[in-house]
Amino acid sequence: MNKYLMVSFASLIALSAVLIGCSSGSGDSGNGTGARKTKVTFWHGNTDTEKEALEKIVKAFHEQNPDIQVDMTYIARQGEGQNEKLLAAIAGGNPPDAAYFDRFEIGSWAARGSLTDLTDKVKADQINATDYYEFAMAEATYKGKLYGLPNDTDARLLYYNKDQFKEVGLDPEHPPKTIAELEAAAEKLTKKTGKRFERIGFIPWYDQGWIYTWGWAFGGDFYDKTADKVTADHPNVVKALEWMRDYAKKYNIEDVAAFTDSAGSGADNPFLTGQLSMTVSGPWRIAGIKKYKPDFNYGVTPIPTPTGDKFTSWSGGFSYIIPKGAKNVDAAWKFIKFAAGKDGQKIFSETTGNLATIQSVNEGIKDPATKKFAEILPQSHNRPVISAGSLLWNELSRARDSAIHDKGTPKDILQEVSQKVNSELHK
């Protein structure tokens, strides 16, 4: 009798263990209810305030979705071309459920089948694409399919030193609007002894002076969507690069290079130290000014154009994606939908100071300089969403350097870029 009781008791213990395991498991909520939570693994490469912002978003999401547990994992240097670990995880069939991802790379990753198509989910949940800036949704779309939900963004404008404008007789309340006015102001502001610049008014290729910046300012374009063809040698892009080359000749590229090579960063950035009177940069420069030189008398204005109108800019930023092969797609979708929605973007923007990709979120911006960046966003461009996007970026960077060092004509250099990238694009 005792023997059978002992067997029955042991069986009961074993059965209880199984039942407990089934009711909790690795997804146990830990709240005493015994309810199972769906776990969402979320990879990101953020530190400092951006990491803090993501943590706040996850916390707010948990409050609204107690049945889902988002586990954040920091992956060093993830983003901006550093996604080897994520790519390996997808190839190995064990990717995270969601990731924070550079929108610029969506085209090339979607082309090789590494991302989950979100188009049907967006339609089913009636997410309004017009809530987002057009360029942001365009950058997250590849061949008519949406592969990411946009989060933050930026833009490029011309910063200028108001005190130095006054010093040389320029009106600080009327910064240059045309390329000719920009050149004239730069000449007045420049101080040079021999080959050494004590102060230089402006350097077109410094900071955010990419070919994208000036190509669009001159009215050019880089991609013909209908023909699926890169147009780096668009006539107005050629004009922009010719202008940069001529500027480099006028001020002697070697002397300018000696200046830029010795330029510092942070508190020693030449714009903050007064060694550079004007520069094209992004909204992140505002945070540096507040930190290192809070009394700096500066202004921001649209990037000058040849005609002094039709001002524009270009923008990048990050998004939330679901990698191909993710195990918990539905739960991951709920999370990224919240994170990239109005509530999530408001948390991110207020914590980091970054611009949101939802226009209504930016309406609450109070800082006058940051407002200027938000105001240009409806006219902003995005880099071409193509499988060879990274190659185009690298080739345009090389083209700029070749042109300002007078290693070929801008037209020939840019034609070579188009040929090389189109060859890769149509393989």
C-alpha cells in the first residue's frame, strides 16, 4: 500500500511540474497570474539619450500590452553599414523579432530578401502614410512595398555666425539666399595670411557638403525611378560639382585641406571656435552649441540655390524593421507600430531632441533653430532606395574628392559614377 502511495505521490509531483512549466515557461509574466507572455527580441545599436528613449518607449508599450515582453539587446555599432551580426543572424535562421535600422539601407536589404514586407499589415491596421513626411515613407519603401516604419529624421541647413556677419558689414538678419551671395559673403569673411587661413568664410564640401546636398540645391536629381536608372551625371548635378571644383581652385584646395585636416570636433569645432563663419550641417549641431557655447550668436537658414528660391534639403534617419525569419512577427509588429507611431515618436523626440518623421509631432518644437529644420522637411529629399544605394554613396563621395582635387572634369567623373552604379544595379 505504501509502495503504491509513494508511486502515486511521485507521479503527482511530476505532473505538477509539467503543468507549472506549461503555464509559465520562459515567457512567464512574473505577475503571479501564470499568464504566458510573448517575447519580442529587439536589437539596437543606440547609446546615451537614444538608448534612454528606446527604454522609455518599451516601458510605455509594456503598460499598454502586458501580454508582450520586449527584450532590448544592444549590438555594438549596429546601423550605418555595420549590420554584420544582424545579417548573420538572418542567414542562420535565428534573427531578432525586430531591429532599429538605418532607413538608407532598406533598399539593399529588401532586394536580397532579408526584411519582412509590412505592406499588408499597414493596410490592415489602416496606418495613414500621409501622417509621415513623404521622403521618410519613400526611403522605407522598395519597389512599391514597405519594409520599415520610419522613426527619427534630420535635415541640412546653412549655419552662420551673426557676430562675424556684423563685423564685416553683412546683415545678420538677411543671410545669403543665392550661390552668388554665398560666395560674396564667404570672401568678405575670409582672413588669410600667406597659405594659412586664420578664418575661412565657407567650405562647400565640409561637414554636410555632400554632392547630394549641392546636387539637389542646384535642381538636379540622382535617380530616375521610372527607368530604374541612376542619374549622377544629371546636368544640374554636374553644375553643382563644377561649382565646388571652381571654389576649390579659388581658395587653393591644398591650403583648405591643411585647414580642415587640423580642424577639431566638439568644443573645438571650427564653427564654434570662430575659424569657420558658415557651414552646412544638421540639427545635431544645435546640441553641441548648447553644450559647448550656449551664448553663441548664430543663425540657421535654407541652403542657398543658384536662383535664391526653391529651397530644399535632404534627410536620413532610422526605422523599425522585422527581419526575415522572425519568430514572433505579430507581436513584433504591435511593438514597432507603437514605437513608430505618434506616442512612440513623441517620446523619442522629447528625449533626444531629434526630429520626428510624423509632422504633427514636430509641431510642438519650441527651439527656434530646431523649428527651422522642421520647416524644411516637407521639401526634403531622400537618397535613392536602390539595391546599390551604398555603392552610389561611396562613388559620389569619391567623385567629390576627385573633382575638388581637379582629377578629371566633373562631367566625366559623374558619368563614370552613373555607369558603374547602373552596371551593379542591373546585374
